[in-house]
Amino acid sequence: MRSPTASAPDGEPQSSFPADQRAIRSSCFHPHGSWVYRDPDVVDRTIHGFVEGQAEANPAGIAVVTPQRALSYRALNQAANRFARRIVGRGGAPDAPIGVCCALGASQVIALLAVSKAARFYLSLPPADPPERNRRLLEEAGIETVICDHANLHVATALSGDGPAILNVDSVDDDGTGDNLRLDVSVDSLVRLSMTSGSTGEPKAVMQTHRTVLYGAIARNNAVHLCAEDRMLIATAAFTDLWRPLLVGATLYLFDLKADDMACLRRWFAEGSVTALRLTPSVLRHLVRVLADDEPGDARGATALFPSLRVVELLGEPVPAECVALFQESFPQHCVLINFLGAKEVLDYRLFYMDHETRVAGEWVPSGYALAGTRALVLDDAGNPVRDGNVGEIFVQSRSMSPGYWRDAALTSERFAVATEGGRTYRTGDLGRLLADGCLLYVGRRDSMVKIRGHRVDLDPLERSLRALHGVRDAAVVVAEAAAREAKLVAFVVAEEGDELDERVLRRALGARLPDFNIPSAFAFLESMPATPLGKTDRAALRALAAQTRPPSAELPLQATRIESEIAAIWAHVLERSEIDANENFFEIGGDSLTVMRVARAIQRRFEIELPLAVLFERPTVTAIAAYVRQALPPSHPRVESP
């Protein structure tokens, strides 16, 4: 057992953490690293200023690694400088955001760094999001320029139409000057608009400045002692996290779960290339499950999968106790697990350290203790502190707090200007309990907001979207827990009299408007909604039904080949269906960007071929994947033959 230590490591201020938390925190060091505490209050440079400093101090050091390329600090900085000059040359209103439509990767980092250098701010237009949603954001924000990469040029072109100009970050000439621009950019300048609850039809743009982003990034780095010798893997487009390794001269590893080859990710872990990992609990569960399939007979045990990992950070959704057990079974003894709680408006504000000796008393991991520069208050409806560990609403004070919502002074005043001791406070809408030792326990949402795969989804507007579809008389959506407490959306729908509803039609209609994490995993059709004695929808009854709901089955055509039959069996196992139609779209029958990892790996193992995730997104039916597999197999392979 680690011995509790009361002293803070090398210049780090004393914390209010209890002894067992301090002991785990103090052990959270790179074995050969040279971590130095940085005061997050001293932010004297912009985001690009930090990167320029690293490019000058360590030009040959590797800054960014993806499956396709690697960039040194010098190469990253020069590429961003060249592209920043194109942005400046393009002009445009400085008070309007620049749209960024890039996949997660090196080109995206170059583009975002260039926007910062050009003294502008950006709004993300994710290429995978429904075009209708992105087009609405583009028009409402007054975007005049859209940045894209080669892979998404067609998406950006279709999105922009005859409106905003398009700048391709991958088409910048290398012979242009790579010198720093040295424009006058304040650390309090706006750098990003972060959309929250955009799936609801009522999107809010959270403003983030260089100062707020950097404060949050530095505080997180201090919490895990991130140093120049670290190699941090990011698998989500989290803006603040992209800069964390680059602030200290470490290496940022980027992996796109929807497009990159899992073989590369397995190789990175096996070779010890990654020391720090940040992801949601849902992704962690799928990742371990997929990678553990590679070495089922490995006598060294599952911990051999991640030999160099020293810290795993979880964010975005509540962490069940089972996730801690999975960590303790699958990761090496020296590795530390950390649960972070945050919101886009204030970034992370709570964290809880765990190691291989940690035992979680309840069903859920605590949200934990205050991150540097933050304070959580638990208040009742009258704004008074809740005592004795009772439940109240969580309010947050943080030095990484957003200035508010862009062009929405009324909402900013409502959510940020709550009168409490200590100054400006953000009202989270989360419910929690504050224990006597300062530990915060997250209880749930005050409103209808839930977390699905790390994304906030508001059930009320999602239900309104369902009711607006043709043939739908009533609809309700509840959350059901699948395996390992993974939250799933289940939609209950009542058809208009005389109409027949089809699940595939409903999925496609919602998919045209909403991101994939908003699409329910299962649909159930009812003659009428269950009601309480007061006439309200009986959600307790629906949740009980949801626990029993399984996706409908469909038969595989009799003429299916052996390959199609085996692929259909894999899909049926992963999606918990008894049978699969060979022409059904994987993503229209409950599949998502997490389960697709398991499907890809299972097909790779079954047929002994390489199957990039991008293929499954491009060919999302059994028939189409079977054709790909057939081409990849030798003609003499026994599975090519028909049954």
C-alpha cells in the first residue's frame, strides 16, 4: 500500500485532499520525467505563444503523432504560421467565428493553431454531424470562412454553397514563410466557441478565451504531473486537451476512432508509445474489450496490453464502480486512474484519484475533490448551502470559467450571475452531495439532461423532435443501462391512428437533424403511453419496459454466403439481436462509433484480414462488408464458398 504523504511534490502547493488521495497523487509521476509545477494563475502567453516557445526551445522534438504522420514542434509551428497568413489574407469580420470542418488529426491541430495565430476564434463544424445542423450553425454565427482538410473538402463545399470561402489547410505551399506572425493577441481574447446542447435545437455557444483554456489545461497537467517525456493519447476532439502536451514539450498522439486503423492503436500501446490516456468510461470499456481479444491466451495477463501507461483520465459521464474493477484487471500496477468532473462552461472542477488498492464503496465513483482554482457549492432552491450531505444543486466558481454565452446576455446572466459568496458563479444544473471531508458525489441532472458516451443530451427537445416526425402521435425517451452500466437511449413511440411506423424511417429522419449520439439505440412501439394517476407520462413504467427492450430481429436472406452469415452473427452478438438482415444499415439498427470497434476487431480475427474502421462507416451493411472481405481473402479460402 502507498504510504500517505502530507508534503506536496516539488513546488506544488499543499492541497486539501485527504491523505489517501495525496498518496496516490504524489505517486503520479513519469518514472523518467522532469515535471515542474506551473502556476495556472500566471498565464502570460497565448496558446500559440506557448507552442512558439516550445518550437524555439525544442524544434526537433515530436509534437504531434497520428497514424498517418508525425510533426516536430518546428514543423507544426511553421505550418501553422503559413496557414495563419492565408487566414489573415482572406480577411473577414474579426468578430465573426471561423468555421473548422476537419477530422481529428494533425491537420486539425495546424488549423486551430493557425486560427489562434491569426487573432481569430473558431466554431467547430464536425464533418460527421448532420449537414442541416452544421448549416444552421454556419448561418446563425455569420461564418464567412470555413477551414477544411483534404478528406473533408467535399463536405465543406456542400456546406458552404455560394456563401463562405473555403480554405484547405492541406493545400498550403511549404515554400511560404514559416516565421511567427507576432500579431497583438491578448490572453483574454476569444479563441473558441464551444457548442453545448446543440442537439436540442436550442444550441448555446460557450465562449472560451486563451486564459480560460490555458488555466484549465495547466491545472489538469499539474494534477497528473504531465511532463516533456510524456506521450498523451487523445481520441476525442477536446480543444483544451489538444494543447496540454504541447504546453510542456510532450507529444500529442491523436487517434480517430471512426476512421483510423485499430492495428495502429494496438501497436502504439504494445510498443509503449503512450503514457497518458484521456477518454470517456464508455470508450474505455470498448477499448479494453477490443484490445483484450488480441491476446486471449497471453500468460502475462491483460495488464500486458498497456505496459507504459501511467495515468488514465476519465471524463464526460458518471463512472460506475465496475469501471474501476476493469481498470485494476487490465492496467499495470504503476498506473493511476482519475475521474474528472467538469462542464464546458467551467472546464474540469473536481477529480478523484484511484489505484489498484482503491475500493469504491457505492455504485458510482465519487466526483472527488477540488481541482486547483475551483470551488463547488451545493445549494438548495433558496440559494443556501445544503448541510449534512443532503442533495442540492451544484454551483461552481472557477478561474477557468467562461465569460458566458456568445450573443446571449440574458442566458449568461441567468446561468453565470448567481449571487453567492465569493463572486461570479456558474449554475451547472447538476445535483450532488458534499461530504464532510469535501468530497463531492454527483447524483444526476436537475433537468432532463443525460450523458450519452460523454455527450450531453437533453431528452425534452429530443422527444419534441420525435413528435414532429410524420405519423408520430406521442413519444418519450428514457435512459436504460446496458452492459457495464453503459447508458442507452430507448424511444417509445405511439403512431397516429391509421399510420404504421418503421424504425429505419424514424432513425433516418432523426439522423438528418441530430448527431449520432442522440439517436436512440432501441425503439419500442406502443398503442398508448403509460400514465400516472395524475395523467403524466409514467417514466418509471417506461424505464422498466426499457430494461426489457431488445432491438427487433430480421432474418438473413436464405441465399446468404458463409461470409455474410458469419458477419451477421458478429453483428447480432454485438447489437444483442437474434438475427440480422444483410441489407440493414449497422448505424440504423443500434450501432454506434463505439460498438463498431468491436465489430471491426471481431471480423479481423474471424477472417484474418485488416479492416480499417473507415470501411465499416463507408459500407455499413452485411452485404457490403462481405464483398470487401471476399476481395481481401485468397480465392482458395474456405469461407469464400457458398454454404
